[in-house]
Amino acid sequence: MSPICSHLGGSPIALHDLHATSSEAHYMNRELPVDLSYSPPMAILSLRDIIFLSFCGLLHIIYRNQRRSHLSLPPSLPRWPLIGNAFQIPLTYAHIYYQELERKLGSKIMYLEAFGRSIIVINDAQIAKELLEKRSALYSSRPRITMLHDVVGDTDHFSMMPYGEKWRSHRRLFQQHFSPKTLSRDQERTMEFVRKALMSNLYQDSRHVHDHVRGCMGGLSLSLTYGLPVLRNHDPLVQLSQETFSAAAGSVAPGRFLVNVVPMLKYVPEWVPGATFKTVGRQIREQLTLLREGSYMDTLKRMDGGTAPASFVSTSLEKCRNAPDYEHQALHIKQTAMQIFGAASETSVAATMTFVLAMLNYPDIQRKAQEEVDSVVGPDRLPDFSDRPRLPYLLAIIKEVLRWNPIVPMSLPHMTTEEDVYEGYYIPKGCTIMSNTYAILHDEEIFPNPKEFNPSRFIEDGILLDDTLDPAVIATFGFGRRICPGAHIGLSALYLTCVSILSLFDISPALDADGKPIEAVPEFFAASLVSEPLPFECKFTPRKGKDVEGLLQDYLGTDVIS
């Protein structure tokens, strides 16, 4: 959910520094009746003062060391000298590894070290809320991700920024444009893309479901962010963004790149054998720059020509057009736009494909959901957002989609800005805090048979249960001050996609050369920040008794969505 000079190789100057510089210049230019030869006496510390201050410092050090010696760290595996647990941290399926480590250590909060860096993993929603929400003043920063920040060189994504004024500025820009109050505006654009770029494509070519979903969600994200026209099929900018953002998400994934575990590897030259991560980082940086600058400049050209529709970039730039710090704000708008463009696309695709996979593997649930949709929508129109309150079973399915395959299984890491104590455990300053969303939403004590897709967990007698178990509330979108600010947009798009598919199509197994159903095994990508199903085959068939072509006649044949 940085000043302009930082892109020009300079150093940012804070506004208070500019003010101070201006004040000093004004002061020095005044003619003051003072004796410039006079110098005030310097304060000289006596030996007694020095001894006293040294004694206070010594007491502070002793106090902190005693505090640490009387407190234990959370349960941990044995650590090697210097390297700690660095080579025990998994490179793939980290969320499953830490779930199994919980069983081994008998604790839902665990401690690891990697080359002196402290890491705490949390497998429990209540502990995560206690620390990341109730103590958010200490737990709202982000650690430095070596691959993303140092190798790729990307420090402008506000979701990964340290807590501070720069982060607040970016997040404020996002919330001013994408607030829940303006959701209806974005829902109109969502409906247009779901009908023109997804339903129409599925009807005309059901063989490439994944491509259609990515094209729709990428196009919607591009439109909401930049207001640029999108080709219904194979838009080159959408395709480039998918490759780039997928690679960028991998650079943040826990353990995907060894340099994130062993930061000193960032100094290895690109030509050294085995340093392919440096080549990957350079390629990601080049593609990110191309996307950021190209999309932004295209929007500016359309604004100058008076043809730019409302979007995050155009609306935000117009609001600050006459501001004295316009260039500074414009840079932040450009940087924030890239975050919106990437995050919205990747997570929406993962959630939608998880829904398709679930409906394919649980046909009885699919049929029950279709019966509910038919009873509300009927055969003569397309579903819309007004139907949502009357579709509790579908909403339960969406909750189960988010629980069954959490979109970001290891969440985004937090970092402590001060030391802390929790339940007798010492938590160091600068400690990386990782909340294991997968383990939280697959806790057998809360969600029995967690690997089974079962929407009935969230509904009883046709009524949705309260939010105490809702994955979207307890873990899916993060915690505390760093919770995803665009969750309402993502949930809205996921709802419309799911209800539209159920209303128009039957999802069934694809057939092999012998006419036998091809099994779609629920497996998910192991080495990315976002958990998306591995490629699987399926078949979309227009539902019997539905005039799908007639319902989509106003949307078929559209080549450009603008």
C-alpha cells in the first residue's frame, strides 16, 4: 500500500536547514552595534565534571549490560561464532521452514542471527499485534534489504522505506488520492477493465487464463496510476512491468538472494564467477528506471496536450501545481506512482489465480457460489458492486482465498528503532521482525485442517462471522503503521473479478490428449515476495443458460482501453 537532488547525485537539504541558512544570511547582512572583537568565555569542564559524566556513562553501560544478562532472547537454534544462523536461513519456502521451526522450538516467537544481525520471526497474530501495532512507535521502520537497496539501488519504494518523513510524504500522497471515500471512482475503472480486458478475453480465448489475468490487472494498475491507454491484449508496457516487478519482488523475498543473508557479498564485482546477482540487480535497476521515467513522461505529455484522464499522477500534480516546492512534490509523486503500479498488479494477479485454482479443485464450492450469484444477479445482467452485500458465501470464499494462499506469506519485515522486552524476552535495537503470515493463517488451533479450502470457516447459517478470523483483518495486509494503504482497492477488484467469473463461466480441468482430466496440484512459487500458484491448466466454458456473448456485446472487440 526524497528531494529531487537525490536523483542528480546531490545531497538533500531539509526545509529547516534552508530556513536556518536564510536566517543566518539575513543576520550577517545587518549592521549591528556590537563589538565584533568581543568573544564570550568558553565553557570549560572541570575535572570533577568530567569524572561525574564518565561515571554516569559507566552506570548506563552497566545497567544495559545487566538488563541484557538478566533477560533471554527468544528461543533459537544453536548459533555458530560470527556467522550465527546465516546458513540455516532458507533460500526458498521460508514461511514453511519457520512454521516447522516453531514446532521444533516449541515457540511462536523465534530468534536468529546472521553475521551479527538480529532477526525475530513471529508465527502468531496476537504477538504480532502486541508488538507491531500496540508498540508501533518502536516497530514501524524497515530493515535495509541489501539486494533491493544496495545492489538494485532502489530506495524510493515507500513500502520498503525506513520510518520517517520521506515515508510519511509518500504514504500521504497515496492516501490523498486512494482513500476509501474515493473508492467508487476507482470501482468504475475496475469494472471497465474486468469486463473489457478479462471477461471478453476469457470468452474469446480461454486457453491463456493467466495471461488474461495479468493483462487485466496490469492494465488496471497502469490506468489508475498514470491514466495511459492500454491494449486489451499484449500491451508492451504492461508486459515489461510484469517482468520487472516480478524480478523486483524476488529481490525482497526472504532468502531468495544470498546477499540478503550475507550483506558483504554486495562488494563482489559483477565479473566474479557466481556473482550473477549483480547482473540481475543491474538489469532490474535499468528496467525500473525505464518504467518510472517513461510512464511518468507519457502522462506529462498528455497533461500538456489536455488529453490526460484523471489518474494518481495527473490529479496529484495538478493539486500541487502552484506549490512553492512543486519540483520536490513532483519527484515524490513520480516515486510513489511506481510503488502503486507494481504492488497493485502483482498481488491482484496472485489472489485471482489462487481463486481460479481453488474453484478448479473444489467444484462443489464453485457450484454453491454460482447458485448464490445466480439468485442475486439473475441471467440478464452482469454483476456489479451493488450485489456485494447480498453475496455472503462468495465473500467467505474470498476470505478463504486470502487464508489458503496468503499473498505475501512472510509479510514485509519491520525493524525496531529501540530495544524492547516482550514476555521476558529481550528484543535488540535494529532487530528485523518478520511476521509469518502463512503460519498465522495456517494455525491448526484457529483454522482446523488449514490446507483444506473451506469457506465455511467464515460463515454460519448464511451470515458472515465477525472480523476476528478475517484474514484481511488479522494478517494479510500487514500490521500497525505499515499496513497496506491500498487494501480496500485490492479487495474491491478481487470481489468483482470473482463474481464476474462465477456468473459467466464454469471452471473445469483441461483434458490431455486421451481426453482425461489434467490434475492441477496446488503448488506456489517458492522464491518471491508474492505467493502465486505455479502454472496450471484449466478450461473456462460459458455457463449453460447464460447468453454470455449478449451480456458482453458492449465490451467485445475493444482493442484499446483508455
